[in-house]
Amino acid sequence: MKYKVHRLEVKHDTMQEKLEQFINKLDGEVISVLPDIRPTMMFLGGSAKVDFLLIVEKFN
């Protein structure tokens, strides 16, 4: 078995559509989707942002 890790840059408002399009184009089986989350400070307190997603794909 071989694995490949893809990096997908996303923004909050288009994340779902971009992820759906990307996953539908893959040939192998999706094992995991891992978000890269970084903390940020907002006016009302702490928050978090997703910069990119790592998608793990398995090939037979």
C-alpha cells in the first residue's frame, strides 16, 4: 500500500466546495482530512482559523 498526502489551501467561505471538488477528483481512497488550525485574537476574544487541509490518500 502507498499513501500520498495532499495540501489544499482553503478559506472559510469556500472550504466545503473546494474540499468536495478535490475529493471527487482523487483516484485512491481518502483515509483522513486534517485541518491546520492556528489561534487568532478577535475583538471578542480568542478564535481559530483553518489555513489549509491535509488529505491522506491510500493507493492499492
